[in-house]
Amino acid sequence: MREFRAAVEAGDIEAAVALLADDVVFHSPVAFKPYEGRAAVGVILRAVFTVFEDFRYVREIVADADAALVFEARIGERALTGCDFLHVDADGKIDDFMVMVRPLSGVQALGEAMAAKLSR
């Protein structure tokens, strides 16, 4: 978990993606159906890196193979708070990744920005 946080904070998206298990499942705050597999989740993470502004982790809670990384960011004028919930497998790779975001206006801004980014 610390490696993932360090990669994100360093802006090293490729190092962050390398920490994902091949069969990772990503639960988005704006999509109904989860994304599966490192390739698909890598596309999402690369897009998110370009959408969030002033991203910073503000709290870390770790218990065994699970971690919650609380973050703050902006999308345009919309400030948001979120949490990355991560689970690692026996090999230390992230196999389950869920993101929650608040408030609703932040979720909406995220959804719109990601839709625009991924439609290109």
C-alpha cells in the first residue's frame, strides 16, 4: 500500500499500474459495473491522473492486506474528498480497488471529466 501511495504522490503512474494484479477488479464511484484486469484499470488510472488537480493523500489506514487512503483533490472549481480502498493478494499486488468520492457535485464533476477524457 505504501508503494502505491508513494507512486501516486510521485506522479509515477506506470509504477502505480505495475502494482496491480493481472486480475484486479476496480470499482468506480461513477460506473455501475466494475472494470476488470490490469489493462482496463490502467487506462482508468492514467485518465484519473490527468483529471484530478491538487491531488493529495491526507490519511492512511492499514490493516493486514487492506488499506484505505483518504484523498483530497479538485476538478476545476469542484473540491472533493475521496478514499481509495485497496486489497492486496498473497503476492502483494492490488487485486481489489474501490474508490468512493463525495460530495455529489464532486462525483458529478469526476464523471463528466472522465467521460470526456475516455471518449477521446
